[in-house]
Amino acid sequence: MTALDLERPVAVVGTGTMGQGIAQVALVAGHPVRLHDTVPGRAREAAGAIGARLDRLVAKDRLGADARDAALARLVPVDDLAELADCGLVVEAVLERLDAKRELFRALEEIVADDCLLATNTSSLSVTAIGGALANPGRFVGLHFFNPAPLLPLVEVVSGFATDVTSATRAYEIARAWGKTPVACADTPGFIVNRIARPFYAEAFAVYEAQAADPATIDAVLRESGGFRMGAFELTDLIGQDVNESVTHSVWESFFRDVRFTPSLAQRRLVESGRLGRKTGHGWYDHSADAERPEPHTADREEPPAYVTVEGDLGPAAELLPMLREAGIEVRREDEEDGTRLVLPGGGQLVLADGQTSVEFRDVVYFDLAQDYRRATRIALSAARDTPPRTLAESVGLFQALGKKVSVIGDVPGMIVARTVARLVDLAHDAVAKGVATEEDIDTAMRLGVGYPLGPFEWSRRLGRGWAYDLLDDLHLRDPSGRYAPSLALYRRAYAGDQREGTP
């Protein structure tokens, strides 16, 4: 199926940041572009802003001067919707209000040709609900670009309940022809990225609310151990606390206040105080010009243990064993097969985060999950208040001998990276089971849309079938609110093929 003839105009209605970005993408792809805004003069201002951005691309040798001139010749601001009659695609990027969008598309339907594709760039409203106002909702689709649209490659192509397959396919091909990476998804709250990404923020905030660690330490662990580009606190300061909380609240409400998506009270207080992040100069962090960035908690130097004894299979942390040997720490192995721990010379145990707490096993220190233990530059440890000092010191010294900075946090089950990744994996499996998107598209969306180091299914395969399920199951026992209850899809992933008592 062809995408859209380059001679066919594309219209963008709404000329804010997203509208300008989408218009620029269509323009550079070679289409004539019509800009419309209900506010008089704003479309012309937007055309000037797009021209200035194209000038900057020329100055950076990313676009030829001739190509810029040709693009600007195709860019036309219009005052009347009737001037969009010959467009082959109209993309709406107006305010996130259902009534405003429905009214706009009802008007457009009376103007454009029957073969014109109608698309919304909504990030939080139901595509089905917007398209429900149309006489022909089959040609209506979601085209969710990410900000800044000219730079970020991902586009979520969202099929509403009544969207025709041909319309969704056509929208997908248009996005691809424009140099984007489209992913297909059903009309679900948050689509792919905003649905599955909620735990990245929620679990960081939960650790903070439990007073287990401060924002700087949590962010450092997510970056330097989890491999994420930014921590949750610095990222929400960049996005805007009000914007991030609004998306979280919208997803929560749309899922009938499902506890898995419950917003953070700490973030609510931040928004109420007017500390919205970089745009107001203060959020989780102080962004004023003379402010010093807080440092993450880093443990003092400790002596490493001379040896450790391995009991059982360390699973996702098995890579630590050759690293310990390379660091000169003797690795002894016991024949016991049901353990998953390192036993220290003082008798204490070092265990990969599993959803349990040190207070339950007095002489245990937990260590967090890392995306790649060799490349990680920081490891988090958690211990109870009455954990023997020698056990904690030997644990700190062990990871320092591997060249890692160590952050000791409070005794919180699942720690930071482990609980975050387990919940991302769970929501991803649940989404596939409910027909939201394919595994491949979910992994692509999370890597490109929010810059995750691995897609949830890539994490899942690395961690093993039952790892995320078991961790969440342990967390659920300690917090039976339902927030951590693993999905049926994750249960099936963990135990598919097992011969369980009482089953055929």
C-alpha cells in the first residue's frame, strides 16, 4: 500500500510545539503542508518558527539551502478550515480536551474528501472516543509523535475501536515514509509507552516515600546500575512534574483507578507547591543558576572479603563470579543447589534482590539488579538497622573491589532497579496478552520512546522465565494492596510447560 502521494498536501491543525514539529517532519519529507490554528495569526507565527528551525539545520549542514527553500515554498498557513479540502491527511494537535477535538473532526469531516485520513496526536485521550463523533470513524486513527517530533523516531499508530485496518496500515506507512519508526497498538490508556512506563516513575517515588533513599541516590542507581539514561526524578523535572503527573492520573482514571497505576502523593505535593521542575527553577532538584547538584549517597571504603562461598545459582547475577575471581577474591562453591546467595567470611549472606527484606533474615544484605554487572559503575545494597556491621562492611568491600561505587539504601523489598524492571516486564506481558501490541513493537517503543537500555521482553529473556514473577509475588505478600500482584500473563510466562500437581 502506498503511503501518501508527495503531491498531496498534509494539514496540521494546532500550531504549538507538537504541531510545529509534525509539520516540519511532513515538510522535510516532501509534502505541501497547510498550517491552521483557531487563534488569528498563530499559524503564520508557527510558519516563521519552522523556517527558523530549518535555517538552523542549514547552518549545521544537516539540510541543504535549496532543500530548505523548497520546503518553505510548500509551507502555507491558512485561516479557514475550508482551505484544507484537498488534503490527503489531517493531523490534529490541539488542546487535550475531548470536546474540542470531537468538534474539530466533525467540522473536518464535512470539508475533506472521503479518502482523506484523519489523525489525532493525542497522548492521553481515547482515540475511540474522539472518533466516535464521526460519521465515518473507520478513517480515523491515532498518530502519536514524541516531542521533539523532528528528532525522536517513534510514532505510535493507534487503532480505535472502529478504525479500519486499511486506515491504520496507511498511517503506519506514512510514518515510515517520513523516516519514523512506527509501532502499531490498540486504543488503550497510555497506548504503549505511557502505559508501560508508569512503574519507572512510580517505583522510584515509592522508594523515596518509604524514606529508603533520596532522589539523587535513586537516580544514580537507575542510571549507573540499571542503565537508564536518566533517573526518574531528573526526568520528571525535565518533562514537568505537572505534565508527568497528569499523564499518570489520566492512565489511572482510565483504568478505573487500578492500584497498579496509582499516582504518587509525594509528586502531588510537589505539583501543589508549584515546583514543576526545570521550567519553574525547582522540582525534585533546585535548578537555579547557582544551585549545586546533590550528590548520591556513596559508601566509604571498606576492605573486601578474602573469599566468598557460592550457594546455588545466582541467576541474573551469575556474571559476578568471574568478576570476583578477576578481582582476586577466592570463590568457593558448595554443593547445595537450592540457594541463590554468596556467603561471606563472617557468616552473613549477600543475596540478589528478591522482594524480601533484610529484617526477615537478620544477617542478609541484598544487592540490586544491574543491566550489566561489568559495565555498571554503581551498585545499591540494602540492609536492616540491626544487620551486623561486619556483614554490611564485607558486602560494601566486595563490590568496591569490583570497581563499583556503592550506595547503601534502606531495607526496602525489591530495592530500586529490580522492582522497577520486574514491574515493567509484568505490564509488558499483560499488554501483549490483552492485544495492545506485539512483543517486538513494545520493545521498540520503550527503547525509542523513553530511551530504555533494553525493551521489557529483552529484560525478561535475560532474567529468566520466573524471575520477575517470583520477585513480584514476594512483594505482593508484603504489600497485598494489589499493586505488585503479578499478572496472569506473567504467571503463564513463568510456569508454562511446568508439570504442576493437580494439572493435566
